[in-house]
Amino acid sequence: AQSVAQPEDQVNVAEGNPLTVKCTYSVSGNPYLFWYVQYPNRGLQFLLKYITGDNLVKGSYGFEAEFNKSQTSFHLKKPSALVSDSALYFCAVRDMSAGGTSYGKLTFGQGTILTVHP
Amino acid sequence: KAGVTQTPRYLIKTRGQQVTLSCSPISGHRSVSWYQQTPGQGLQFLFEYFSETQRNKGNFPGRFSGRQFSNSRSEMNVSTLELGDSALYLCASSLVVGGYEQYFGPGTRLTVT
């Protein structure tokens, strides 16, 4: 079975400082990894994905994420946080190993509330 | 392109009733997935449809069902509603099943009283 862990329920950072939202995953095969953001009373918005290739992935709104296979992590980062980045962030994984019972199924972490203080 | 649309946006039902939620994917997208979001359980996968066929199913009771039409629009149905079914139900579409990112609708807020 596949799973995603976001070890921090909340992350607080001052505006202008770098931010990191952590994510670790577990799949039996090759992972497809995603980050989404959710603003209050809204659906989820896609930020970025890792399928294959470079371990550093760049996405929307200046966010990036680093895939680390040995540590099974996919942490979300931004060099300089904005107050408008305050939202709920979800990491998600798809197990794309053919024949697996979880094939193609998207599993989300519990979410991390990011608060950026002025 | 228009985004994913979900109707209705808000719904109030009583226990024992049934409800049908609708989702229209982004034009050209053939895969539709449904999720339940609650404060306690987070985002949980319900099912995924592609070309009118259910491709994946989460761990929900049989009271939760869905279907997809030839135009890729999808509906999900919940029968014999329980208080615990109160949640935000999110629909997401993608081009195909697989690595492509999913685009989410605004959700339907279901309240069961």
C-alpha cells in the first residue's frame, strides 16, 4: 500500500524568509509525486509534479520541490515566502508500478497549514 | 478553457436520504476522480473513472457509487446518508489516468442533519 506523510501540521515563517514543507512517501514501485495548495473554501490547485528526470522540480508561484529517492522525500520549498502563500498544502503520490493494487491511485498526505507572518 | 465545475455547491440533506453530485471535467479531459475531504480524515480517494469505466476505487462502503458518461461528465451518488457523510466532495479531472496532474473543482459541501 502506498502512503504519504506530512510530519508537520503547521509551519510558520516570516515573510521574506525561505520556507520548507516536508513530505515523505512510501510506494512499492515508481512514484509520481505532486504538491497541491488549497485556499479557504476553494478546491485544490496544482503546484508541481515529479515524474522522472531532474530531482529539482520548479512549479507555480515560485515554488520548487526536491525529490530524494534514498530518503523517499519530496519537500516543497520557496526561497522567499509571501503572506499570500498562507494556505493548506498537500503532498500526493501515485504508484505507477504496473500490476500493483494501488496502480494509478492518488494518495494525499494529511496536509500542512502554512502561515506566513508579515 | 473552463475549469472543472461541480453542482450543486452546497447541499443539506437529512439522514437516510440519498444525494447525487455532478462534475463536468475540463474539456478534453477523460479521467474524473472523486475525493471526500473532512477535517478528521483529510482527503480520501473515492473512485476514478476513465472512458466510462471505473479504474480505481477507494475504501468506502457500497453506499457510495459513481458513473461517467460518454461526454466524460461524472456523477457520484450516496444512498442512505449518515451524519458522517458530511464533507466537502471534490471532483478532479485529468487528461488520462496516470502521471498527469489533476485539476480540481471547487467542491460540493454536503451537510447531513
